[in-house]
Amino acid sequence: MTLKKFLWILLGCLGIGLGAIGSVVPMLPAFPFLLLAAFSFSKSSEKLHTWFICTKLYKKNLESYVQGRGMTWVAKIRIMITVTLLMTFSCVMMLLKAVYVPCIILAGIWLFHILYFIFGITTLKNEDEECSC
């Protein structure tokens, strides 16, 4: 096994571990870590990639988005709430130190994020959720 392949596997394992924690802990988003795991496993090993895309964690959080169908409102809201809370905390900390410009930039990023999740990603209906298995 080459060092490059080993590092991709390590990064994939880190992504799946943080994604698994993020699917349970409300302040840690699972979505980006699971995307990292899917990408890393696809670069490292076909066997690991196939295993990962067959897991319940992948099917519940990523499968519909990766297939281009979109996300459920529940998934969208969970991600938007997490990002809003984290960015609010960061902005409050900057305002306490009287750092205004980065806070304004962060608010712009937050607004783009919210608009993207509402209008840029297709929202799945309940019957689409059941058909993804």
C-alpha cells in the first residue's frame, strides 16, 4: 500500500468518524464529513468506497444529494441551524473584540448559505425519502 493510498484511507476514516458523531450531536454537521469520507474512499479503495455507499449513514445523509435529487427539509433545517449557531457564536466573539469587518463578511457568508440551501438545493418530498433504499 502506498503512502498516498494510506493517507486517503486515514482521511476517509476520520470523515466517517466525525460524520457518525455529527449525525447524533446537534452542533456538529455530519454532511461535510460524510462527503469527505465518500471522496477519500473513492480515491483510496473501490472496496472501501462500495462499503461506505452501502452504509445506513451514507443512505440517510448523502445518497439523495449525491444522486442529484436533493435533500429533505429535515436535513436542510438541521444543517442551517447548525451553521447559524456556529456563525452567530463566531460573530458575537468578534463583536466583543470590536472586530466589525470580518463579522460583516461572516454575515454575508451566512446569508448566502441560507439562500443556497433554501433555493439552490432541491427539496425532497416524503414519498421520495422512502424510495431511496
